[in-house]
Amino acid sequence: MEYKVFNDPVHGHFEVHPLLVKIIDTPQFQRLRYIKQLGTCYFVFPGASHNRFEHSLGVEFLAGELARQLQRRQPDCMIEDRDVLCVEIAGLCHDLGHGPFSHFFDGVFIPLVTGNRDWKHEHASVKMFEYLVEVNDLECEFQRYGLFSDDLTFIKEQIAGPSENCGNICWPYKGRPKEKGFLYEIVANKRNGIDVDKWDYFARDCHHLGIKTSFDHNRFMKFARVLEVNGSLQICSRDKEVGSCYDMFYTRNVLHRRAYQHKNTKIIEFMISEAMLLANEFIRITNKDGKELKISETIHDMSAYTKLNDTIFHQILYSSDERLREAREILVRLERRELYRFIGQTKPVKQEETLKYSEEEIRNKITEFARSCSPSVSLNPSDIIVNTVRYDYGMRNANPVDHVRFYEKSNPDQAIHVRQSQVSAMLPRTFREQHIQVYYKKRDVEDAAVIAQAFQKFCENYEMLPPKSGDPESVEMTPDRSQLQRDAASSHLSDRAGIKRNIFDQSLR
């Protein structure tokens, strides 16, 4: 077998199995080259230019590494080479179903168009994987390397979980028996969230964003061990690595706060979603039978979905179709950095409390306060955007480390639970936090000031902390050049005046 060598900026050189190369060299997988890993973050962080393509290669590499290390260290786990190959394929194909701008598509656009929040990219990944195998005649290639129908089922279950029609409550998976259940924790760990998908995107996103991280996935992998916990086999780690677990989830929190949920990232998401919503009625994508589908309809037809990626942005931006004029104008505003105004951000006074009001209710209350503050200002509630941001460690209110089991050096075959109190008194006690962000679609400074005043009043009346204000005068990321020159000149004159005063004061002494 001839393996292919890839050179990755995060993981270095690594070999890829010939079957995986066959998968990579298909239009369905190559599509991932044109989908930004961090979606709209690239409009805010210039380094965030990486795509789903390289992330998928990285997850494949780490999945294979972890599976092989467990295979070598614990031969009693009966990990076969075909198990390792299936885990690598699942890692490679786990993101095939992402749409334009990654999580934006299934997290913002599809719910906005269809009202359906249940559709996730994992579902599309399974459908795209099935389509990829079918149209590229890869079933024979799978069989050539010893993979059959149960292995394909195993691969799909690793991506999206067990099928809905699985009747066995004790063990919901069909691809592998319960004795090999720990293999399902490598690519997408539903138990505690520690998996190679996160390991790659933590390392890759931090690398491209310029954010430092203290979590070392290579070290964590060295101490991984399969142990029995309450009748099932789980991947555990050394007790001394509990601190690394907290580092890992803290890294996730940092990335969400500083990049994924950055105020300008969210503003740009709103702008692109509105443009795509307007374009959805007019842009058509043809499937293999020649049928024309809306952007939102392609999720049900993989032949059309294969053609959908981030280039939809420029398709709208450069279109001469008069029906797309309104959508085009929004994207032109984005290109000129005429973003929706950030008004401010707040959170509940009591951190443990969840928000009692929906985004629509908050928007209506702010509108009411704005009208009472300044009756002469005519505000349309639809011009105010309220966004609820949730920060957590990946398991809502729960501490994910409580779902991890460890072992001691003196007894490596016994799984133990390390409580938070045994680790440090300085670890977080709350694992979820909700914030409210408010934006204004128009550029009018006076209206923005009224909305900011109304938002302040809302916070005072509904047990919210004083909002961190978004100064209407300084929303643009790139300051006005002439203003910078005036500020610099003023500062220079001020400094010279200060020097003269100091010299005069010293002479009097």
C-alpha cells in the first residue's frame, strides 16, 4: 500500500492511508477547501483563513494516533486495524456536512429560514458521506481494504451518533459491540466532550488566531487508557492530568469569548444571514437531475449541496440581478466596514440565573424605553438586534470534568473520580454564563445614543449589570485617518505645552 504524506502547519508531516486518499480526492471532500473553519471570524481576525479541509485532515491524523496508541498499550482491548481505519475515516469525514461559513449555516441561517433548529451539520455529514461513497464508486475500494456494511455503519455512528430507529436501549450502536464502546469517544465524545475534534481545532484555531493555549493534546494522549467504569469501557487519563482537562475546557471558553462570539463576528453573521435570507428566494442551485433548488433546500439533496460553499457570498455581491439588489447592498456595506452598530453588552446580576426574557421581549422592552426617553425619535423594533450569548464549558451548567474518570500510577487498572475540591480551590464554581448583546442596524449616531440610553434603563429595571457600552462614535475597526491625524497633532501640541510648563516650573524652583 502506498501512503501519501501531508505536511500540516499544526501536526507536521504525517502519512495518510490510500483509502483515505481516495476519499480526499473527490468533489464532495474538496468542497471543504472553500468553507472557512471559523466562518465570519475571518472578517475580524486576518489570520483565521484556514478551512474545513485542513481541520478534517488534522482530526483524521489525531484519531488514528490515539487509536493506535491504545492498540499498542492495551492489546487486551482487541482493537483491530480495521477499527483504526474506521476511526480515521470518521475523523476525516466528520465535517462533510458543513455549509457556507461553517456553524453559521446550521446555527443561524437554516433556523432563520425554516424555523428548524434540529437540523445539524452532523446529519448532513452522514448524508454527504453516503453520497460520496455512492457517486465515486468507493464501495469496492472499502471492501478491498476489508471494510463492509457494519464498518460503514460504525463510521456514520461516530459522526452523528446512533440511528433514531435503534431499538436496543442497553446498547444503541450497531457498528461495534459494547465491548468496543470506547472507540466512539475518539472522534466525537458524547460523554464528556474530550475528543480529537476539539484537540485539532483548539490547536489550529489558536495557531491562526494568535491566541496562546496551555493545553497539550500530545501529552494527554500519552496518558490515555481504557478502563471499565460502571460496566462499560471508557477512555480515562492519569489523575495528574486533571489540571490539563480544566485547561482544555478553559481554552474552549477563551476561544468563544475572544473569537467565536466576538461582537463584530456576530454583527457580520447577522449581516450575511440577512443578505442570504433575501437571496434565498432568487438564487437557484441545480441538482444532478437538473432541478433548481433554493439555498435552504440544498440540505435535502447532496448533489446540489456539494455546490454550496462560501462562494455564495461573492455570488450575491457581484450579481447584476436586480432582485438581489437589497441583499447586495448589505454585503457592500460589510465590505466597506459600515457594520451594524454595537450598542452594548450585559449579563444578569446573579450569575447562576438564566435569562427570563426572550430576545424578542428584550427588543420590545428596549424599544419602549427608547420611545419614552425620546418621543421624537421614530424607531423600528426590527432595526434593533438582540443576541443572547451563552458561554460554558461544553455541557451547559455542568462541569464536564465530573464526567471524566482517571487512574493512579500505583493502580492503573482502577478508574477513579477526582472531585473538583481535590484539585484546587481556585477552579470555577459556575460553568455557564449568559450575556445579552444589543446592536442597531442603522448608522445614525443620535438614534444609537437613544437606544444605548434605553438599554441602560432596561438593565436598571430588570436586574442586569450596567452594560459595557459600545461607543457609537468608535464602532469601526479601522479609525478615520483624518481624525487620527488631528488626534496626533493635538497630542503633539499638548506634549510640547507640557514640556514648556515643566521647564518653567523647574526654573521657579
